[in-house]
Amino acid sequence: METNARRDKFVRWFLAIAWSVLFLYLLIVFSPSGTRLASLAGSWSQMLGLPPGTLFKLGHVGGYLVWILLWCGVLAKGYRRPLPRAVLPWLPMVVLIMAALPEGLQRLNPDRHPTWMDVGYNSIGAVVGLALRVVVVKRK
């Protein structure tokens, strides 16, 4: 019985890390700076009367919202179950690391321009995702 519990715990952590690595990979691969996507998003922002870059900032928020929902769902053994108490103290640190890591990696690419503002948008997305998750778990 103890072996199954240890295996389940390992699988949960493995999946949580796998989701995080996949998320970071997709952020790096689909980097919008200097691409056709960047010009398209800029023209859409202008057409909607929004400041330039607004759609990308919403992408930061939306991406991290989805990531935190997936990550927490794996650790909780279900998307409508509460997180284990052992995870809660680590959650703020994980959110900050995951919010800052892509911006730090952008420094390695001369075409990218990391900003602290983007770390803030990433963190906002994760916090909104956590709040949404609390609402979903309580409605269960």
C-alpha cells in the first residue's frame, strides 16, 4: 500500500514538472518578438483602440492562468479537489519562479526584451488562476 502511495506522489510531481517544462518550452518556441504574429497582434490592438502590446500582455495573464490550473490539478489529483496542505507553503515561491524564469531566459536571446512588468503580468495570471481554482473547488 505504501509503495502505491509513493508511486502516486511521484507521478503527481512528475506531471506537475512536465506541465511546467512544456509551458516554458512553448513560451520560448512561440516567442512573439519580431515575428509576423507580433505585427498582427499590434495591428489588432490598434484596431481595437488598445495600447500597443495589450494583446501580448493578456497572453501573459491567460497563459499563466491556464498553467496554474493544470499544475494545481495534477498536484491535487483532480481539477476540482483542494490542494494538499503540504503544497501550500511552496505555492508562492513556485509562482514567482515560474513567472520570472521565462523573462530571465529571454536575456539569452538578443531579439527578446525581458521586463519586470511581464513578470508582474505572469504573476497576475497565476494569482487569478488560483482564485478561479478556489471558486471551482468550493462549488464542488
